[in-house]
Amino acid sequence: MTTLLACNARHFDDDRDLMSEPPSRQRRETAEAPVGIGGLSPHPARGPITALRVLGRGFEIEVDPARAERLPGTVGDRLTVKGMMVLALDEPTHQLIEPLTAYCGIGAHGDVDSALAAILWRRPIILHGSHRDDVLALARMIHEHSIRKGFPFTQVNTAPTSDAAIEALCTEAGCGTVFLDLTKPLELHRSFVRHLFSDHFHLWTIAVARGADQALRCFGPGMEFFPVCPLGFRRVGWHSAMRDVTFKKD
């Protein structure tokens, strides 16, 4: 496996000097609720922590599997290790560091950090600065390495406008990933935006746009306050950069 950051990998085998931030999320679902659209999330639980991404530094601390359960947090949590802020990763998310680095560019540690957090916490990702067909490969890769990999990856080239079309699309795409083409100026129907970000359909959105600001305008007023993750393309030859990258099997 070609590893862009292998030389920066470190090992974690001691749980001293490790702290977790207070949890800021609470589940609102109940055990009696149905599973799937309109109910509990059907997505499987994430695997064990296999690496700790040191935020802003561009390297990971590998976690000894025998000690993973002793960490005071779960996948997606921000922890403090010896004074460094880290993001806890499972193996599928860990494997996305290479393609994300190839897209964002070597040294764009903050962008890669933001993308990893967005993947783990269902924040919309806006890919810009490259052609739609180029980012489609990256979007599919992100989907296949997320907890939604067993659910639909739905490309939306023309946004629905009627209530019936919106309901049908979101039901068909339910619990999966919606890939939106926002490269042309438009404003999405407010009902469609509400469906995309509601807990009812359990959808996740990845969009391609000419720029992050343009994408936010497509979503309509108020999106500037929504936690989205814009990722700009900074490397020529995305496919060439990914030619030698391979992934471990689950």
C-alpha cells in the first residue's frame, strides 16, 4: 500500500496523559422507535478506534488494538494526548486520508482534518475547484468508506422542485449519500433542503460546485450558519495522484 503519510505515523500504547472533551451530542431517538426512514438510524456502529489524527499537524498516532477500548472516547471524538488535540478515527475513515490529501494538496492539514470530522459527523461536504467527473470519484470513495456504504449513492444532476418529486427522491436515496451537482447557478427548493438535512431520511450530502460561496447560495438563506465543510482542489492530475493508492480490505 502506498502511504503518503507513513513516515509521520506514530504509535499509541499508553493511555496516560489522555483526556476526552465533554460530550456535546445526545441521542434523541428511543429504543421503541422504528429503524430507517422516519425512525432510528439504520447505520451500523463504527468500528474500534485504530488511529488518532493529530489536528493541524498532518500525522496520525496508530492505536494498539488491545488498548483501543481503554480510550476515553469513541470514533469521532476529539481527545487530548500529551497536550495535542486529536480526532479518533476508525479504519475506513483512516484510509481516506490519502485520497483527501491527494485532492486538497500536501500540507493542507486543516482541510483534511475538517473533511475527516465532516465524514464522521454527517456534515455536508462541498467539493469545488475541479471538474464534476473528477470529484465524483472522490465522492464515491468517501461514501464507500463511510457507515452509509450499504445504502444508496444517489447522483442528483437536476434538483427536484415539486413536493412529490422531492419526497420520491429522498425516499429512494433514504439513509444513503446524495451527490448534488451545483455547478450551475440555482436555488434549491426550500422543501428539498429541509428533507436533505432532516433526521427523517438520514441522508448525507456531498456537493460539487464552482465555489463554496456559490454552493451556499444554492442552499438558500441561513446556510452560512450551517456547519458545512468546503474542500478546494489544489492538485493537478487527481487521477494521476490516485493511481498508486490502494486500500485495505475490511
